[in-house]
Amino acid sequence: MPDRIDITWIALIGLALATLLVPPLVARPLLGNALLLTFAALKGRRIVLDFLDLRAAPALWRGLVSAWVLVVVLFAWLASAIVALA
């Protein structure tokens, strides 16, 4: 039976492969960037929870770090949207 780290590795590899497939399959830049950054947020959350072991931390810390990952991804998407629309 695989443990949580093995499942996280498989998920990260799957998300990395999905990241490689998005640019040739999605013609719209804003949608493609949103998908790529969604994958990045999912990977970041898995890394933070499982490899930095915040899954066992108090809910406040998990929430703060997850919010930080979300803010960074939203800022990156906003920057890409400004560039795509300009």
C-alpha cells in the first residue's frame, strides 16, 4: 500500500506531465495560463502539506501557507493577464 509521500510523488509527476500538455492543447493564452497556474498551486499545496509536513501543523499555519500559495499564484495570473491584454 503506498503511503502519502508516494501518492504525492505520483500526483506531482502527473501534474508536471499535464503542465507539459497544456500549451499545445489550449489556444487561448489566459485560459492556458490559468490552467498552468492552477497546476502550480496544486503542486505547491501538495509540497507544503506533505514534504514540509504542515499536514500535522495547526489549522492556522496550514491556512496561512495555503493562502500564501494562492496569493502568489493569483498575482502571477494577474501579471500574465495584463501582459496578454496589453
